[in-house]
Amino acid sequence: MTAKNLYPLGKVTQIVEDVGMGVAYAHEDLVFLERNAFLLQFTAREDEILVHRNIEVNENELADELGRLREAAKRAGILIGQGCRYRVSEEDKENIRLEFMEEC
């Protein structure tokens, strides 16, 4: 998106809250969720976000939450695309390191 266009953070926050999750932090095109099981990423399309899955969380445990998130997004007119798996670690006291395990 260009600087003139803003990401629909409010809409995505509402979707996340509708399924009992919460937004912990948003930075540029990334939305970190409270439990850190998923990481959402805006795309160039206003009606699409990618969902990345934390490599440290069991995929089977994520299935129900991901399904509810997809349904809530669909009702709001947002498509959730398949992202990558990722890992978050502490780089130093003020920064985190975000590492994607595969190409998206």
C-alpha cells in the first residue's frame, strides 16, 4: 500500500476480538496477537490479510482458532490467505527478532 492508503487495522482488530483473541501490537504491515500463536500481515489488497503461524505452537491446537478467525474475517469481507511459519526471539532488551521459516 502506498503512504496515502492506510491498512484497515480497526477492522482487523474487531475481527480478532470477535473470536476472543486480542491484538498485542501493530507495526507497519504486521499485527501481533496476544497469545503469539498467529501473526497477521496486511497485503496490497485491502480485503486480504495473511496469517502466519508460530512454529512453537502445535498446528493441531491452532486449527480451531484459525477456523474461527477465518469465519469472522469472511463475515467482515476479508480473505485470510495462507502465510508462513515463524519464530520470535528476543534480540536484545528492546528488540525482537522475527524469523520466517520458509518463503511466503
